Amino acid sequence: KAENRHLFFMNAVQSKHSPEVSPSAVRRRMSDDHSDISDDIAHLLEEVGVNSDEESVLSRYHSMIPLRPQQLFALSAYWLGWAMLWMPLLVIIIPKQIVEIAGSESKGSNMSSLLMLGSIVSLFCLPLFGSLSDRCQHSLGRRRPFMILGGVIGSFALIVMGCNPPMPVYTSMFLVLSISNNMIIAPYSALVPDLVPASQRGIASSWLGGMSMLGYLLGGFVTFFITSLGTFTTLALLNVCHALSMWYTVWKIVEFPYKPSPYIEVKKGGYFSGLLSVIKPLYKHDFLLLFLTRFLTQIGISTVEEFLSFFIGDAVGRPYTFLGNEVATTPAEAVSIMFIPMLFGALLSSSLSGYISDRLGGRRKIIVYWSGAVMAISCLMLTITRSYSGSLFVGGLFGLGYGAFTAVDWALVTDLLEDNAEFAKDMAVWGIALVLPNLVMPLVGRLLDWLQQMAPSYNIGYSIVFLIAAAEFAGGSYFVKYIYKIK
């Protein structure tokens, strides 16, 4: 009996911050024949600080306790604010400000160069903040302190950017905004594997995908009035919405301080030791292919996002009419309206795809195949579409594919995570595939500018760029075929 007591206690202490271990849990799980042992162990657990009223950050991941709808809403609420800010910022606001600050002659190159600098920052900051988050012992937990600090810094950068400062200042503030965004995203991404059990990965991914689509739609609605509101007021509204959504998630999620067990050997090297093993997940066959899948798919998405505003302004004929009625007078308004069919389609498909994936026993590949094919076909249609009504139809079709991919995007990576002590770092490596495409965007921007200068009346530059995007979507869908651990 003493030996059993000792072994159970040692296992409980070593897994203190992983499985759901508490005095009440021990009493429930031990049989009636060993009630005296359970009382002793429960007392010992109380002495080492495992309170019966606390639930460790990682307990749900291991215990398979499903999250309630209100908990899924709280977890995904920040993604609503993030999408509401970043989609309009990249697609409408930054292109508009670049033209106002630096002129329209080299708008494609300036846009791509700005995003390239932000991506270079992200390559270093994502794994850095992920590693720091995994080892953080703050009283608020491992994830929330970084989210709060990043939110404050990002709000300041957005205020300065809204004033249309000179290009060097604007670029500097965008880099500060990128750093703050990485400070938030790396820890926030780890909350998903921290809190979501395996049986709910698909539905949680759908929540995140649906929230992002709703955020895009609301952000597009706000920026539709950018002409009357002005850039500063528009950015201020988006800034407030972003901050409120973060506050709600930080307030509602349950996270407790992380205290490494003295019985577990701590890796040497301090906080920065994790940076040396950043590429470790890429050594694994399945993770590498998933990285390539997301990388290629995101290149295609970035191509559409970054040049859509320029495409509408340069290639699509005016007036911007639908069913014989003029619905927009400026390219910014036209792109905002184009968000409506695109994001309604995305919201529909993202809401259903994750649920369908879970109902099919966690089958994700078929969703990726379908979404890649739909987005590739949409880009092929954009190579020949020159009417605004046709662009609206293509936007809705693209949204169906985009929403389906975002619905399983998070589920794909959480299916492959193994080391719960380094969730944030591994999710940060996965997140690099989201920002890495911006490093090649300057090449695409220069290609677009060069082709447009050669034959501006034919808009051949946009046709070539969207043709490349279609090939990228096809390549991303191809790689997922060979990921063995994903069905």
C-alpha cells in the first residue's frame, strides 16, 4: 500500500501541470478499496499546491473534457477582433495610405516591400515570443501577459499610422505593429491546443474560422465608410474593436500560473534555449508537409488580398454596378462591397467544414482538396474577369474555398502537436508559414508593376499574378495528400 501511495503521488506531482490532477479528482478515481490511500494522496497534493478549485491550463487537452459553447466563443472572440483589424488594414487601408503618402507610380513595390519587412520581423519574433510564453511563470498564466502587452503596443502604433506620417515613420510604426502582433499571436495560438480536447479540434477550428470571417465582414463594413470617416477615424474604430475582443478573451479564459515541477529536469539555456530548436518540428515528415501546404496556400491568399484593391481600381471597368445599379464610386468602396459575397460564402463554408470534418471521424484532407480547387478556379476566373458584377460572383466563390480552408487550418496543426511543454513554440513555427509568403511578395509586386507598365491597357500583369496564385493553391492541396497522421 505504501509503495502504491508513493508511485501514484510521484506520477501526480510530475504531471501536475498536464493531466487534470486535484485532490477531488484523486478521490473520485481511486476505488473504494483504497479510500485510505486516496485520502493520503489528496492531502499530499494539497500540500504541493494542486488546489481542487483550480484546473491547469493543459488539463482539458489531456482529460478530454469538452468545452461548452460559451467557452469556445470566449476562446475565439479575439480572432474576431484580429480579423476585423488586419483584413481591412492589408487590403484597403494600407494600399490607400501608400498611394496618399508615396504616390501611385510604385504602389505595388512599396506595398510588397512594407509587408516583406514585417515578415522578416515575424520570422524572429514568432518563435521568440512562443518560447518565452512556454516558460512564462507570471501570475496571469503563460499566454495572457504577452497578449495584454502586445495589445497596448499595437494600439499606439495604429494611432500613429492613422495620422498618415512620412513614409519612414509609417514604415517604422508598421514594424512596431508587426512586433506587437507576433507578441499576441504566438501565445494566443497555443491557447487552442492548451484548452481544446482532441474530440473538439474540428469544431474549435470552425469557431475560429467563423469568427475570422465575421471579423472580415465587419471590418469591410467599417472601411466602406472610410471616405466619409477618414483614415484616422476608421483605424481608431478598428483599433477599439480589436482591443475589446482581446479584453473579452483575456477576461473569460481560464488560465493558471505555470510552475515547473522540481521533479522534472529543466532544460538548460534559460529563456532563449528554445530559439535554438525552432526548426526542430520541421524535421518531422508530417509537420514539414503541413508547413508547405499552409505556406503555398497562404501565398495564394496573400496574392489575392494584397493586389485585390489595385485590381479593382486598374482592371475592373467603371462604374461599379450590380444589377444595373451603381453600388460604389471609389475602388475602396468597391472592394468593401466585394467583401460581402466573399465573406458570406466564407462564413457559410467555415461554419460547416469543421463540423463535417469531426462528423467524418476527423477527416481533414478532403476539405483541403475541395477548398484548394475552389480557390484555384476562382483565381483562373479573375484572369479574364473585367466587370464588377463578375468580380462579385468570383469573390463569393473564392470565399467558399477560403472559409473551408480556415475551418480546418487550426485542426490540422493541433492533430500533429506532440510536446505539450512547447505548444506556443511549435504553433509559432506553424505561424511562420502565414507570414513567410510576404517575403516573396516584393517579387510578385515588381512583376506586376513591370507587366502593367508594358501593357497597361490589357492589364496582363493581373492575369499573370492570379494565374500564379491558382498554381499555388493547387500545390498546397497536393502536399497534404502525403501527410500520414492526418486523415
